[in-house]
Amino acid sequence: MTETRGYHHGDLRRTLLAAALDAIEEDGSAVLSLRDLARRAGVSHAAPAHHFGDKAGLRTALAIEGFDLLAQALAAAGADLLAAGIAYVDFAVAHRAHFEVMFRPELYRADDPELIAARGRARAALRAGVATLPTSGTPTDTDRDALAAWSIAHGFATLWLANALPDRVGDNPREAARAVLRRLAT
Amino acid sequence: MTETRGYHHGDLRRTLLAAALDAIEEDGSAVLSLRDLARRAGVSHAAPAHHFGDKAGLRTALAIEGFDLLAQALAAAGADLLAAGIAYVDFAVAHRAHFEVMFRPELYRADDPELIAARGRARAALRAGVATLPTSGTPTDTDRDALAAWSIAHGFATLWLANALPDRVGDNPREAARAVLRRLAT
DNA sequence: TGTACATCAGTGAACGCGCGTTCACTGATGTAC
DNA sequence: TGTACATCAGTGAACGCGCGTTCACTGATGTAC
């Protein structure tokens, strides 16, 4: 960490992304300053522009990474509604900075091809996780049920992160999420 | 609108709140500048401090107003899960700036007594709306069911506002929300 | 193994800008008598 | 109805600050021969 480094950083791109995640977690907002990130990375204030161009570019990179992490987490949960829902909430809590950026498309380049691809992978994983939801059968119903499942997981995660839930819900997001998701799964 | 006004504005407080709502809706973020609001209100840049002190004060006022509007909307929907859920989503879409601020407590004074009171009224109205949800009976289950209902309405509203839903969901939030909420109500 | 050169990553000074805050002020309103 | 005075709302100049961006630069790395 405190090792001296030469003129070249080695992996400044990665370091800047990590600094951005720290900054977002600290003040709970995806609004950030490139000069602040440079300071955190111990690098001159003009360096970030080399890698990302501007803030939107940096946040696009974070969103892509976030959608891919979410896709992986959902895939690991398998085709099981309860497991997928818990994985979704878990992801939001463990990667709150990513989560925060992903759902603020006005802050990044939502038309970036890599981003669209990553978001597609996350959506596909989500659909797979919801596939086992008991449904009445027609395609419309399946769509509606998938949307209900996504809404309940996303809503719970969002309320949790916004600190909007009453104290009585406790401090274990996994457990609380499981109880809530069961209501839909049965 | 373009009428001349004297030295005193008349209702600058109200005008500044309205300007803040406009600004938040325009760029989708509760981050705002007091100088910008003063410009929108046609008033000197030092005037806002007179009424709100600082940005957190102004956003606290917006959050209080938002929670009261939500409480009213829910009360009007009555003790009916489907109606309450639709009213919740409707409120979020019709008052997206209020909604945005309300669930970003790090941006306002969450310990303000008036705010806590207004939030309490909104929560009580929410509980009343959820009271008719079919449940298995124990108090724990009721809590869980209420949380599930809140999550699904909040999640749908949030995804809608974030423009995160696939196009196929359509452009009528009320209808789409009704279909999703039915999944829980039955 | 050695040299020359192109490419690339990071530097640091400079710029103009919008911001929040302070402060002495001015003009309007309301109240006491 | 009139006058004096206190209170309050809004002004405008000034300040220091952090920001994004530009630009000529420097130092390191990689490649051709």
C-alpha cells in the first residue's frame, strides 16, 4: 500500500474504480468528483481523464461491472425464486455503491453497447431465477409474475438501503428478505 | 407570472419549494444549488438562506410535504390493498421529486420532529391500507405481509422511475402496477 | 545484447466558473400610541 | 387618521474554495532492427 511506485501506476484504472466505490459508499450518493478520486488514488488530478474521459464514463464502467456481478450472483443462486430473491437483496447490500449507480441511468451512458450487454445478462439471470415461480400459465401471467418478484426484491433492497424500514425489522437483511419473499413464493 | 413585484416577494418560501421540485424533476437528482433556485424564483441569491438556512433545511421541508401528501393519498385509497398499492405508485409517479427526496434521508435532517411526525402519519396510512391483506394471523405474519406489500409497491415505483423496466411493460404505470399488485393480493 | 524511437501514462501549472456564506444595506410591513 | 419606530424580507458586493478541462511536459515501457 505505502510502497513507492514509479511514474506509472500499474493499475490506475482499477484503483480509480475502487476509490469511486469507496466515495459512493461514504456519502451515499453517486455524485462524485474526479479530483477527489485522484486524491484517493494518490495520483495527479488530471490522471482520471486518461482512463475514463469524464464522470459519466467512469460511472458507466461501474454500472457494467455491477450488472455483471449481479448476473453472477443470480446465476449462482440457480432457478429458485427464494434463493434468487435473497441473492438479489444480498447483492444490493454487499455492493451498495454498484447498486446505487446501476439504477441511476441518467448519470451514465445508458446507450453504451457494453452496458446494454451486461444489463441483458443480468435480466436473463433474473428471469431464470424467477422461472420456477408458481404461475397460472399464460405468457402474460409469467411476465407479470416475474415483474412482481423483481419488484418485491428490489423494493425491499431499496427500502433497506434507504434506512426506511422500522427498527423492528432487525439488522439481518438476508433473514428479513427471506421472510418477505416467502410471501410471494407460496 | 411576469407581473412586477415589489421589494417583498409575497410567498417566496412556497416559490422556492416549487422551484426545487422543478429542478429535481429536470435532472432527476435531489442535489441542487440554492443559487439556481434563487435564479428560478427571480430573487437574489442570498434570499433562500432567509427561509431555509441551507440545502438540508429546504430538503427537510420537501420531505415533510412529501410524507404528508403520501399519507393523504393513501388515506383516500382506504383500507384496500390493491387501491393503496396503486395510490402509492401513483404518488411516486405524480410527485417524483418529493419521492426522490423522501427516500434519501442522508440529504435532509432525518431527526427533525416535524419530519418524524409526517413520516409517522404516512406509515400509519400505509398500515391501514395493508390491513385487509389476507394473512395467516399471527402478529409476526402481519408485519411480514405488510412489509411484503410495501416492498412490492415501492419496488415497482422505483424501477418505473429509474426507467429500468423493459419496454414491454408499457407506459401506463397504474395499469402495470395493478397487474403486479394483484399477484400479492390474491 | 544494445541502441533508437514511438507510444503511452501520469504531471503540474493555469484558466474560468459556479458555488455557499457573510455582511452592511435598503425597502416594505406591521404595531403602538 | 397620522406619526414614529421596530421588525422583517430581500439586496448586492465580496470572499475563498473546489471543480473540470486544457496543454505542454516528462518519465517509463515496449518494439524494431
